[in-house]
Amino acid sequence: MKKLLKSVLCVFLILLLVLPAALSAMANTGDGLSVWVAADLHYRPQSALEPIETQNNLPGDPLYSHVNTKSMLTYEADAIIDEFLSRFEASSVDYLLIPGDLSEDGHWVEHLAIAQKLRDFKARSGKKIYLIPGNHDIRTSASKNRLDLSDFLEIYSDIGYDDTLARHDGTASYTAELDGKYRLLAIDACIYREDGAEIGPDLLAWVEEQTITAKRDGKMLVGMIHHHLLEHFSIEGIAGNLLCVDNYRSLAEQFADWGIKCFFSGHGHANDISAATTKKGNRIFDIETGCLITYPNAYREVRFSDAAVDIETKYVDKVDISLLPDGYSGEQLELIENDFPAYSYGYFKAGIRSFAYEVPFAVNKIAKSLKIKEGTVQHNALNEVMNTLGEALKLPLYDDEGTPETDSVEEIAQMAGISIERSDYRDVLEIAGAVYAGHYAGDENIDFNSLEVRLLGQGLNAVLVYAFMNIPLRTANILFAQLGIQSSGFSINDSIYGLAAKKIYMKSAAKIIVNSLIRSVADGIINDFSAPGDLNVSLEPYGETHTLTGPTVAITNASYIFSIIFRFIMAFINSLKAFMM
């Protein structure tokens, strides 16, 4: 009897040990799939960074003087990425997708460092990582220390590229087997040595071939691409192929009709989901995930099943401060350790504010586009304008210093008999940062009549007035002549100059900026542009098309062109009405 009990107990203990692994194996061989998505790491190793205490990109700020205009937490990247990888390792999910921009500048030192970090993670966790290059990874110039395609494929040869089913010659595109009935389609659409993205005829034919193969094998394709296949705000398509893939509307329609429902993208650094429906009634989703090292430091967990595609957005909300480089102040470390989301949000707004200090340095780039040579009177005039614009963007909202000069938005508004509302914002760029942070966070819904939008409109008015007040007539006329305006009989004089400055800050002009321009440009930035939601949503499964509540992206050429023309006509009409009031 005792021997029997021992045998039963032994079998029971073995079952306890084996059952979890068996259940896990059964789950992995079922029809479902779970993946994590982290986008745009923009990694630079600490060895490639200047000491943090030497940075003064936002003079006088005790917390964020080391900020950059992209608002990327470059100095904190190791702590953020390591925390993310630790969470992924502890999860039950086996697949991580990274849709491009692993490095910040495409330098060898950056790629070698992030590849080693990912390689070490794979070795200790046994999990799989699939990635593609972004526009920052295989740089657009032939400068030294930057990779070409073959270099990229060599560095990441054992990170995803060692586990492919099919590869496309000439790009870094490939397919790879995932769990259940799902297969990854990773498309490298970056244009090397230039900015932008396209899917040329050869790559498109390869994609079609993969869709045929997948259907034959009973597999459903999950897409990954760096640039967007659908717009995520109203005028994104106007940027050509810098944000969206060239001919994205026709491509989205083809891919949807070929059965590719979900694409994971990055590039825009926002957390946003857009949807479109083809003429045949097929649905496609572009699921954009924000930059991991930029506010709000988000990543996705996505679960595919026969019932739904469930998307959950999570956040790196704490980091190990021992992983930070030396040079932080006690005040900085305290905030990072105790409230990292608040630190990240403040850093984001500070990055937008620091843009005012970078404007003067853009003079050579603008001069090149205008074909103005350095050392000419035109270049000097442009330099003066850019410096004035930088000063205008630094204007404080309120005259808290009590100086006699007209050097705040509040004082400029008072010149027109307008009182601006009090707030905790310091300047117009901080307001812009708060508004834009909402777009990055996702599910944005800022009312056009909110305090932020009203102050933003008044602040932009003041920036224009300040520019009119402080750019000399001679300087303005030199630039107008360069643009060919003066040669056609137009020249600025004192009366035109003064009248324009006065008109800029009339109530009618505020209506122009807020109601016409901001509404036209900001659709999808201050409010969600397309159904469904952006963060925690349940999408229809593959093979089904459900009714969506809210607008979707126009992908047929006729509907897209009509929407753009209608938007600009309404802006023009509203502008005329405002000036006539």
C-alpha cells in the first residue's frame, strides 16, 4: 500500500512539473498569437554622448538643459530600454517586433551597441526579435561611419534575419513564421541615400508573391513597416513620401484586398491607429507605436485570435537610475526615480521649447533651399530674420518681469485691447508642446475652444506681430526681392508694414489662425483623426469586416483629393470672412 501511495505521489509531482510546460506548448501551437511592439529606439550608447553637464540646449532650466528638439530621452535610453526588455523577458509572450529606427544617426557605434544589447537579451531569454531598418538606420548621406544595407544585414544577421522564410534581394524585407496561423511580413520601404519611402515594382511583386504563398500555406500575414501606410493626421499626405510610403493609398488598398489586415508602423513617434476600407469592403489598420524613448514611453502588447485583434498599450513608467550616466543633479534624479512619467512629460515640453534656440542655426539649410549664398546681403538678411523669429518664439506669455519693453504676448495683446487668460504656461512653445504631447499619447481630444488652443492662437499672433515690429523694412525687402516679389512691382513700405502688424492681432485674425488654419492643419493632432481608438482597443479579426464608429482614412484617390480641396476651400472662406468682419 505504501509503495502504491509513493508511486501515485511521484506521478502527481511529475504532472505538476510537466503540466505548465505542456500547456504553454499547446498554447504556442494553437491558432492564436501574442506579440509585443516597441518602435523607434533611436539608440546612442553613453560612450557616444557628451557629458550631460556640458549640455545647455535650454538655458536656465534646472531639469532639462540637456534636452534635444526631438524630445527624445537620449541620455536615459539605456535605463528605458533595459526596463522594457526586463518586462518583456518576464512576460509569457515570445515575439518582439521593432519597426525601424534602431539607431539615432545610423553610425556603426550605435548599431553595434544596440545589436549587442538585443543579442544578449535573446541569449538569456530565448525569445525572438524581428526588426527592420528605418530612415535613421541606413543613412541618406555617404558620410563616414554610417551603414549601407549590407552592413545592416550583417550586424543584425542573428537578430531576426537568421529565422526568415523568404528574403527580398535589394531591401531588408523578409517573412518569418509566427505562432499558429500567422506569418510576419516585414517590408523595408526606406529609400537609401535619400529621404522618404517607396515600394517599387519589384518589391511590390515580391509582396504579392508572399500573399499568394501565405494563402496556399493557410497563413495570415501580419505586416511590419517603418513609414506609414495610412495617414494619422489630416495633412500628413502632403509631406509626400517623407511620412507615408509613396503611393500609400493605392498600396493600402492592394494590401487590404490581398488579405493583410494589420500593419505595425513607427516613424511618427505617436501612438495612433488609423483604419481604411477598400472598394471591395476589405479593412486595413495602420497601428503606429510611439518612440520608446519619447513621452509617453509606450509599447504595445497585441493578441491575435479568431475573435479579435486585441491591442493593449503599456508604458515604461519607472527606470533604474543606476543605469543613467554621471552628471545628473539631485533634483533630476529624485524626479526620475519617483515620478518618471512626469519627468518624461516635462522633458517633452522642454524639447519643443528648445526649438526657439535652434531656429537661428537653421539659416544655412533655408538659404540652400532658397539658393542664397553665404556671405551675401541676402544671407545676412535671412540670418537677421531667423534670429528675430527665434526671439519671437521665446516671448513669455505674461509680463511678470514688469520691463518697459513690449516683450511678452500679454503686452502685445494689450496693444490691440485684448487681455489674455492666466495660466501656468510660460510661453507659446510650451503650449504647443502640451498640445503635441496629447497627439503622441494617443486618443487625443482637445477642444478647439479650450484654454490651450485659445492661448496658442494668441501666442502665434504675438509672434507674428513681434516679427513685424522687429524685422527692419530693408531686411524684409531684400528677402522679398530674392523671392522675386519685388520685381513684379510689390515692395513693402511703412504704411503697409504698420497696417499688417495691426491687422495680425485683430480679433478677426485670431479667428483666422484658430478657426481656419489650426483647424485645417491640426485635425488628427489635437483630436483623433480616424476610428478606432489609439490605445486599448479590440479590432475585428482577420477575415471579417465590422462596422466602425467614426471616420476612416480616405484611400481612393477621388475621396482623398476631395477631402483636401474641401478643407482648404473652407479655410480660405473662413479667412475671407474673418478679414471682412
